[in-house]
Amino acid sequence: MLGALATAIGEAGGSIGTIETVELGDVKAVREITVDAVDREHGEAIVAAVEGIDGAELIETTDRTFELHRGGRLFTGLKTGIRTRDDLSMAYTPGVARVCQAIEADRERVFDFTIKHNTVAVVSDGTAVLGLGDIGPEAALPVMEGKAVLFKEFGDVDAFPICLDTNDPDEIVQAVRLMAPVFGGINLEDISSPRCFEIESRLIEELDIPVFHDDQHGTAIVVLAALLNACRLTGRNIEDLRVAMVGAGAAGVAVAKILINEGVGSIVSCDRTGAIHSAREDYLDGSMNTPKTWLAENTNLNQDNGSPVDVLEDADVFIGLSGPGIIDADDLQRMHPDPFVFAMANPNPEVSPEAAERYAGVMATGRSDYPNQINNVLAFPGVFRGALDVRASQITEEMKVAAAHGIASVVREDELSEDYIIPTVFNREVSHAVAEAVSREAMQSGVGRGPRALTRIAY
């Protein structure tokens, strides 16, 4: 019977992982079989194949992803337990009153004696969840919980998901401003463009803690890190690169900014209409949105026209931040030989990596099943770890550039290759290198307030 089951699962395209015997009797056995499926429909087809076996009874099916999220992914814990009357009197009343008074006398002591020193709020309104779109705050909550898990796992930062039931920028700014005393940093997540620009800029202006929109800056940091190592591998100078970019949303602006700060002089960005510049009709009549306006004023200074395919002419780098199938692999022949192709639309890149392989010198995507994954988890845990360590008041453009250099530095010379310009997300050196680079830059630039020694008083 087990052989018949395995055959049926295999013929349905399922991949058997583990088989565990739950109960073994004289005439029947109960087994738990783990099977990998491509998607939900494929899983249903595998279940149907199993149910069609005469003599086998399917008792129950579970989805491991749903089980992983059952009850949420986070919980609160205690640094010290409450076991005696003395413990209680110090943790709460009356002892806690003295701590409150110390903070009242010096507000900075809140970093010393509360969770603020290591806690980040992951804030979203659920309007631009990757691959899902505007799904609302409740449906976005599992994503924000997952983000908090990554903060803890890769940066030892305590993060808490905050999903707000409003799309109004004024209300979002007000809500975050009011809760800011609890947190040492704010990570904005999955807020649609162009509202995300206004929300971030206003919060940076109003708060004295780091505010970081990861959809913009996390992507930009990792793109720059990949580009730095691609140049290191091929001996090119980043200042000499001509960059063609498709995608004019939040990430597009952030990528352009960080590349300009690193010295890239030639960037042409495109949207569905074509190349963006300050002579385009929608710029002149004021109908161009905020991110595209910035790109029009700061990139493509020659005001080149053309489609995404046209702007590939004589370019060294293609950066895709848009959607699938924007260009064909043969279009890459317009570029200089052995170009860098970063096609980051997920799950389907702007150009097929398999087809692009014969033209690209270095290929990177947003997917985990190809080499050189541009993944934000390489950036944000270390960025916040470094910012929190020195009590930075903000995350500057220079700190983002430093973070990119930190990521790039993890790949040693003897490891560097076309298939390895970016460390894997499981490389534990990454967050340490990023945190060190960010904290050092913060202190040098004056936005880092530095860790303060605790005043120890015994009573």
C-alpha cells in the first residue's frame, strides 16, 4: 500500500519529503507523509490521486505554511521572572516609580531602562503588499509578523507589527508619531506609492528616531552592493557605468538616489510610456507623480527618448523594478558586451534568466532559486541593528551607502564569481558587517548619539 501511495503521489507530480509511521498494526498502518507541491491546485490534485487508491483512507491534510503561522509567529517573553515579593516590588509598584522618575528627569534614560533601545515598529496599511497589492491591514498582518521574525533572527532586533486601518497619510503620520515613544525605530512597509514618500519624509522630519521605508531603501542598498561586487569582479569603475532602469515607483527612486550618491553619472529610467525626463509632456503639465518627477529632475539629463528596449542602447547595466517580460533576451545585444542584468520582478523577472544567460556578464534576480538574489533581508536587520546600537536619530543616505559596502565586503575575493556577487541571506556575517558600517558612519556624521553607560545605584 505504501508503494501504491508513493507511485500515485509521484505520478501526480508530488515530491515526497518524509514518511513517519504514526501507528503500526497487524493489518493496517497510519502514516504521515510530507509532500511538496507547486501550488494549492497542485496540492489538491495530489490529494485526489491519494483518495483514488483503493484500500487507502486519507485521514487528514494540513498545509505546513498555514501551520507555521497558526497562532501567529511572535510572542512576548520576560528577561527575568517574578518569583518573590521582592521581584514583584521591583518589577512593578512601588520600585518601578523610581525608574519612571529617573526617565522624567532625563528623557534619554528611556533607552537605558525600557524596551525602546532595541524595539522597532513594522508599520503598514496593507496597500502594497508584494505580489498581493491592496489587501488591507488584517490580511497584511502575517507579512508584518514575518518581517518581525526576520528582524529578530538576523539582527537580534525586537520588532512588533503595527497594521493601521487607514490609508490617509495624515492619520498614518499621526498614529506613528503618537506611538513613537515606545520604539527605537520605525520600519515602514508595503505602503503604496506615492503616499509612501510623503509619509516617510514627514516622519523623518517629526521624529528623532530612525524611519526607514524598506521597500525603497532595502532594495536600493542590496542593488548597490551587487553592483559594487559586479564591478569588483569585472574590473569596471562604477562611475563609468551607463544604467538603464525600468520601474519608476518607490524602489526606482531609491535605487537612483543611492547610485548617484555612489558616483554613477548616467541613469535613464523608464515607465510604460518610455524614458523619463524633464521635457516630457506629463512633467511639463504637472501630471507626473512624485517619484517620476524626482527621476525626471535628477536622471536622464540628456533627455533621451525611447522605450525600455531603446534605452538599452550602449548601456552597461539593466535594472528591472517593474514586471515580467518587459524585454526579450535578444534586446540585451543592444548593450555593451557582458552587461550586468538585474531583473528583479518577482516571481517572474523582466527577462528570462535562462534566455539572458548567453548575453549577460552577471545576472541577478529577486528570486531565491537563481544565483545572486537581491533580497532586502540582507539589509534591513543590520541597518537597524547599527542604528539602534548608536542611538541614531535618522538613517542618512551615507548610512545606506555604508550598508551596501558592508554587504559587498562579506564576499571574499576567492569567493567572488558571476554566480556569487551577493552573499546568501543565511550568511550570518552580513548583519554584523552592515551594523558595523552603519553605526560607524552614523557616529562620524553626527547623527549617532552613542551608547551611554548606565548609572548603577544600589539600594
